[in-house]
Amino acid sequence: MPFIDRDFINDLPNRVDIVGLINKRVALKKAGKDYKACCPFHEEKTPSFTVVPTKEIYHCFGCGESGGIIDFVMKYDHLSFVEAIETVAGESGISVIYDQTAKPVDKRFERYNQIMTELNNFYQKQLKSSSTKNKVISYAKKRGISGAIAKRFELGFAPAGWTNLFDQYTDKKDSIKDLLSMGMIVQKKDKKDDYYDRFRNRLMFPIHNAKGSVIGFGGRVLSPEDNPKYLNSPETPLFSKSKELYGLYHCRKYSRRIDSILVVEGYMDVIALHQQGITNVVATLGTATTPAHLQVLSRSADTIVFCFDGDKAGKDAAWKALKTSLPSITSGLIIKFLILPEGEDPDTIIKQESAKAFSKRIETAQTLSSFLIDHIKAEVPFDTIEGKTLFLEKSASLINMVNYPIYRQQLIEGIANTVGQNIIQVEKAVEQNKTQNAQFSKNIHSGINQNSPKPMTQKPSINSNLSMKSLMSRMISCVLTYPSIVNDPETSSVIEERARKLPQSDVLLELIRHAQVESDLSKEALILPYKAKERVYLRLQQLSTMEPFLSEFEAKEEFSYALTAAEKYYERKSTKASILSAKTHDEEKAVMKSIMKSKMKTEGQKKTP
Ligand SMILES: [Zn+2]
């Protein structure tokens, strides 16, 4: 993310023509010194949207929307702040001044973008000229993709053969390196300078970022015998599955208004819906919805509709999306769920029905609260007293994931209605669940605080109620439930390093490394490699159920507390061991001195971020 110069940002509104820029998007009419239009941000018949050029602002007297040109473009074009600055500057013919003292723009990224554009052109050309193009075209036609839509999404074809890309760049060493960094070629096992193409004989879907640059590819096989059916670019410096959404660029470009945004499971769904005129649609890229996705989505529309297949996997994915959504709910954001009949996806169903019928499905999608209640109800024997108690407990832990007070209250009311109890009783259950969670965190905190302020001359106490084993277990449980917490590019290597220094951390360390390679591995996949070691496997299975259940954010905090507590614990233990090993008084003094020294050093390191 480039940093834009502060002064440039402050000065930009004075340098551009607010009337001209808004008029490009909404037809303005002169009214005295000001300009008027029907407001693009709310439905109205008489214009109450006003642009005041002398003040460089706009204001709507109907809905209260107001701000400067950057606010307008952010809201109207559904862009982030930086993107809006770049757009306003670009449309006004002004070049953006980036802050040179901040992070320098990495030259590699320019090369990466360049090579991805070249490959995108290459694949598209192959779709037109390759000798096997007919096979691809007939496949696309069979799936109902028109030429216009194929062009809109820049579909291409990766021809069969192992070295199509490698051969093109064979005399450019840097390009080979870049292809490798972009995951487009793969190094052969045990052969250093030998590579093969990742995508072969596949229909290619370029993946664009929000600005429209190609950052990765997805490829689909043409014949049912080949597998895997879909293949995506791996994680690269340009492409991160947990952040990107397929079709976001096209959604913004081809939708006039984005009141709601539909989140589907695959790129064929996005394309099929565009084909039928439904353009406010994106897909996650072979991963569950992440908090980062939600951030982008909530900036793009006020209503997010998650659409899933009605089979077991689809329902599980929907439930996961619900849990990720709970902490993100804020004022004005509505989240809904559209569960399709089992075995259907948007692509198949919109062809059977009509675009109109499908739009109706989107409009009448289930609200988050009703989906939540139905789901927990189905998990417990709801007709019994025990079942109702269990229902209440499960709901309480989910309600505690919601930060937005009004929504929290509404959920409590909904749960009270469902279970036939009064609101105060439900509130009590929620409070109880919160106390249980807090108690656990407190235990971990006390494990840390107990020791840090104590002078080292005092005998360190090891009577913490948390042993190394239980801290390790807690960390493992956090990683199994949310592999992404150890996957933050800024902290992951530090975490790995810190875990490596702990005793008996092999399993934790392996899990961390595993999670870093593939961020969206399921728990089952993460523990599968231990199947042969029965005892470890059983223990990991136990640890994969998180009790009490925490949100991803809480788990991240907890992991970090547990890691620090484990370090303190280990430090304490080794201090004691070295003091005991000192034979003479002088030796003991030397040991103490070196401990004090290393302690001061680590304290000092912690203070500088
Ligand atoms: Zn308005």
C-alpha cells in the first residue's frame, strides 16, 4: 500500500473541479450559485442533493449525506480513501505525490504487475488462436458464457504442454524469477533450474484487484477426468486469498448502484450471474470469508448476502461466515443468508429459473438472526428442557461475539422469544458466559503478571495455576481453530521464532508452519499429518474443539497472552535451574548478574516497537 503525501492530500480538493467530477457521475443542474440533482444516495423524486462549488462540498437535505469530493467518490465509486484520492487526481490530470520518506514503492511490484498483464494477454490470445481453441469455446458455450461476457472477464486459455510460459521467457533470468514468485511456474523436485507451468490445458480466469490489475489466476479443467477441477494461484506478494474477492472490480464497474452485494462460492457463479444481468456479485477464492473480506464488503454495500449451496459443506461454510460476521456488525450493515436447494448453485439455478426469480431469492434471503436461531435450534434437542438450556448457552457465546450494542439487544430479544423466557433471563445467561470467558483470560493474565514486576533476588514462584502444558494446549487450540492468527505477514516470523525457543514446542511449531503455508486449511487437514501418531492425534482432536469458544480476535489475543506467559514460565524455570547449578557464592552472583542483564535487554527490546 503506497503512502500518499499529506500535503498533497490536503491540497487536492482545492485543485480539482468538484462540479465537473460529480457531474460525470450524476447529472447536475445549475441553481443560482449552486448545482442540484436527485440524490444518488437515497431514493427521491425532487432534487435535494446540492453541490456548493464555493465551499467545495456537497450536501443532501433529504438524507443528510455530505462531504467533499473525496468523500463523494469514496461513497459513489465504492472506493477506499487511497483509491478515491488516486481516482480524483487521475480524472483531474494530476499525478499523485507519494510520500518518499514512507515505505519506498517496491520495484519488484512493478515487474510483477507487468508480467501478470503479459500473461493475461497471452492466455486471452490463446483463446482466439490456439489450435485447440474450439474445445475451449464449445465448453464456454455449453456453460452459457457469451463472447461479450468472456471479454468482460478477460477469459483465456492455458494450452496443454509443460513449458509454454518457461519457453517464452527462457532467456530472461529475472522474468523466470518473477514467474516463480507469482506462482505461475513451479520448480521441479530436485532439479534446480527446471520448471513447469502451473496452469496447463485450462480455461483461465484472471483475478483482478479492486483497481483492475491482474494479481492472480484461476484455471478450470475442460474435461471431467482432469483434476483438480479448479486451481488458483498460490499466495504471492500480489495475491492473498484471505483479502481478495473475485469480481469486485467488475461489480463496481458494471453496477449502477450497489445496494446489496451477493457473495457466492465460485467464479463461474459470478460470471453466470453477470450473464443474466446480476452484476452486484463477488466470490471468495476457495477460502472461507475472512474479516478482511467483510471490511471490503461493508465498504461496498449496506447489505451483504451470503449465498451457499444447501448441502452439508455449504451449510458449514454459511455458519462459518456467520461467526466471522458477528464481530463486524455495525450500525447500518445488514447481513443475510441465501441457502439454495441442495445440490444447486447460482449458475444452475438461475438457468432453471430466471434472473427475476433469482433476484427475488436475494431480496427475501434469511436475516442473520433468523439463520442463527434456526441453526442452533437444529443442533440441539430443542423440545426438551436440556435442549433449551443448551440452546441458550450456545446462543450466549455467539451473542458475546457481537460488539454493536443495539444488535446485541435485538439478538437477546429474538433468543428470548424463541426459547420462551424473558429477556432478563437471557441477559443473565449471556453475562454468565462472558464471565466464564473473562475468568479464563484472567487466569492467563495472572500467569504473566505474577512474575514480571518481582525483583529477581526474590525466589521466583512457579505456583502459577497454568503449566507449560496447558499454555501449549491453549495455543494449539487457538491455531487449530483460526490458522489465520499466525499468518499475519508482519508478525508470523516473529511468532515462529518465539515458539521455536520454547521447550517441547515441536507440534505447535509444525502447526504454525503448516498454517502459514495454507491459511485456510480446515482443522481436519491441519491434524491429518499426525494420524500415524495416535496419542498426538487424539490430543489434537480434543484441542480442536475450543472451549470456551472465542472469536478470531479474542483467540489472537489469547494466543499472544499464552505465548508470553509460556516464555515467562520457561524463563522462570531456567533461571531457577541455573541458580541451583551454581556451586559457589561467586558463581551464583555471576549467574544473577547475567540474568539481570538479559532481562534488561529483553525489556528494552519490548519497549521499542
Ligand atoms: Zn440524499
